Amino acid sequence: MNFKSIKNGILAFVIILLLMPIGHALMILIEELLEADKFIGAFIVGLLGLVLLILSLTRFQKKSVATISGLLAGILVWTGWVEFSFVWIANKLSIPGAMENGEVVTKPEYLIMPSSLGLLSTLMIFFLFNKSRCQFFNWFQRLFGLKKLIRVKSKDDRPISIITFIETIMILWFFYIVLLLVYDPDIAGDNHPMTFIVAFGSLIWSIYLFLNLIKINQLDYAIRYAIPTVIIFWNFIEVMGRWDLFKEIWVHPFEHWIEILIITLLFIGFLGYYVVESRKARMKLSTEQSVESGDNS
């Protein structure tokens, strides 16, 4: 751990943390601003994510840009195509939301999202039997002795943008399912001990990951490591909001447009700083390599 790694870790954590409420607010804005045309809007948002992902594979070769492109593509595709696909089915089947004390506590689309548990499990099996830098899968691979069955690929085989994209989608999906399952009164419920375990377990887990995060010197890798760190931390935030301990301003972007605007501007500012820092790091590395090449000659 050094000053550079601490700075990179904090910067990466803040960028992903600011992106979380923006993603939530984006979905509400699509639903309420477009209303009758919300599914067209959602399709366009997901399509933008796909275009960004394709650009990251064909044009954005630098790791720093590819990482951010994959991250933003993942958020756009998740919001536009994944979440709104559940909204579409919920509307089509006229599924009501879960009510408590006359208020909707779980929207209809989230009531049917757990139906994707089987598909999620299938994809997790795919990742379990593939080379991964994810500590979650590495732990299970060691536990079940799967390492010897996995073909090791070179670093050149690892498209950074795709890795970041699928990491974002999978982690969001996994923890949505976890929260929705513990919220379900037939399984646990808002005030069940299991919900407390998920909330405070996520907080402790995210602190552990953050301590690892601030040891990372590579800024692009710090961003990729910050994705699970922040999303796991966000479980704690989600449960606190579920318990009405604070108002989730990102769920009410029209009432709190100033706060959402400030969060968005901060995100753009920190993202710009990330781009500048990444460029400086590349220039420094290039200079060092040139000096080494000159010394060797």
C-alpha cells in the first residue's frame, strides 16, 4: 500500500459509487419522461450500451478507456434491456407490486426478477469452470479442485471491455436476486435475521474489499476491482433504504433533481480526472520504457 494505490483505490470507489444512483435515476427518468414510449427509450438506452461495447472492442484499445467503456455499456444494457424486459413482462401480465401500509415496497418487475435465478445459476457455472481473477470464483475453484481442469489463457486473450461489461451485469444481477429473495416474506422478510446478515455482511465484505482495493497501483484494474466492492457495499445502502432509515433520492429524481445533477456533475468530474491520470500513467510508462530501451542499446 502506498499513496498512489490509496489515491487510485479511493478514486475508483468514488466513480463507481456515484454511478449507482445515476443508474437508478436513469430508469425512473425513462419511465416517467417517456411514459407511453418508455420501452422504445429503454431499447435505445440498451442499444447505446451495445454500440459503446462494440466501439470499445474495435476502437478503444487502451485499458483505461476499455474499462470505463465496458462499465458504462454494462450499466446501459442492464438498465435498458434487462430491467425493462422485466417491466415489460410485469405490465403484460398486469402483475401488481408488493404493498405494505398502502405503499409499494417492491415494484412488479422486481417480483418476477427472481424467476431468472435458474439462468443466473447456469451462467455462474460457466464462470466457475473458466479462468477468472474474481476471488469469489477462485475460492470455489480451489475448494472443489477445479483449477487443474481450467485452461489458462494468456493476457492477450482477455478483452478488458468485455470482462468489465459482463462483470458489471453479473454482479448487479446476482445481488438483485439476493436482495429480492431475502425481501420475500415467504423466504425471509424485511426484518428477518437473514436480511440483517445480508446487510451487515455486505458492509463487512465491502470494507475487506476496499482494503484490498487501496493496494492496487493500476488505475484501470482498480476500477474493475471497485465494481464488486461498491455493488456489495450498495446492498447495505439498499437495505437501509428498505428500512426507511433515509430517503432514496435517486428513486425520486424529479423531487431531488438538484442532488441528482450534483451527483452527475461529480461523476463527470471524477471520470475526467480518471482519464487525465490514466494518460499521465501511460506517458510515464512510455518514457520509462524508452529510457530502458536507450540504456540497453
